[in-house]
Amino acid sequence: MKIAIMGAMREEIDPILETVGNYTTIEHAGNVFYECTYGGHELVIAYSKIGKVFSAITASVMIERFHAEKLLFSGVAGGISKDLKIGDLVMASALCQHDVDITAFGHPFGFIPEGSVMIEADKSLLAIASKVAADLSVKVKEGIIATGDQFVASAERKAWIEATFKADALEMEGASVACVCHNFNVPFFVLRAISDTADGDAGMDFDTFLKSSAKVSAKFILTMVEHLGD
């Protein structure tokens, strides 16, 4: 099986590349893609750069050019739910675009004609992730992740996103990747580590957190790869 693994930033895929060890490098469409084998599967790994446009391009290339059959995304997110604290892991049951607004035409926030507000993640991948979490003794919350092309620092905006979409976390790539996968009929999974919370607490230096959380997420994602096809 050909499996795509994505992050938004280089730091989010570095531990994965370190673990797989040997890989080939291919430059295409303004990005770099890494191919290797792991857990009996072929992998294509890349970081997209930040934002919905770059993540959509990267996901599309992984599916069209590299023929990925499933896509796993891992990275960091801001927490909205009061149940989340820094370092917690969230897997998306569904994703939405909180910055889409054509309400002037009578549509709800986040809705695009011929689409939907929410895109649901693949249930079989969620089930595998739940098993992996149990095996690794890692707590993972399942919830809604909201995506937008803006870093949300306002407590008021976070509260609005939570109330409007019932979102648990927010970031800048997940829903665009979900949209691509949905249109190509490719099962996808999104895992996020909480880097800051709704009360504005950053907890620790972001770069330090990014490196430590990336190692946890990498182990989780690669363990999922090992379970695919079981």
C-alpha cells in the first residue's frame, strides 16, 4: 500500500525521516517529497509549508503523482476545548474551514456551494488510531478541528469558532487536506498536538514544544502505518 504522511513544517516530519532512515528525494511542484518503505508499505513523506493553499497542493501531488492510497497528517494546533491542555493529542473526527464566509448569500459559516461545512475523517483510520493509542498508553481525544488561513490569537475569535463549529482545536491545513482527500476518495487521518490553549497560555517555548511533540506524533503515525492492513 502507498501511504502519504504530511506535516506543515519541516520539524513535523524530521522525526519520521529519522526513523525510516533510508529514503529517496524527489523535487516536484515547488516541494520536496521523500519516498521509502516502512512497515511493509511504501511511504511518500512531505511537509507542505503553512496554510490551506500549500497543503492542498501537496496533498494533491501525493495522490496524483505518487498514487497515495491513504493520507496521514500530523502537526500542532491551538486548543479551544477547555478539556484540552498543552501536549494533548487530538484526532479529527471531522474538519471545517472557519474562515469561509458567504453568509451574505444565505449559507452558513464554513459552507461552500456543492460542498459541506464538515468533512468527516475515515472511520477505519480513527479505529486504528484508537487501538494505537491504547497500545502506546497515549490519551487521544477525538473532536472537530477548524482550519483557517490565519493564526488566531484572539480569545473572542476562538470562542466564536467553538460556538459556531463546536470545534475542539484550530490550525491552518487540516480541512484543505481533508477536502482534497474527499474529492479524490482517499481515506485520511489528521492528528494534532496542542501547542497553546484558549486562555492564551503557551506553556513553553514553541520551538521546544514543536520538536518534542513531533517525536510523539511521529511514533504514533508510524505505529499506525504498521497496523494498516492488519
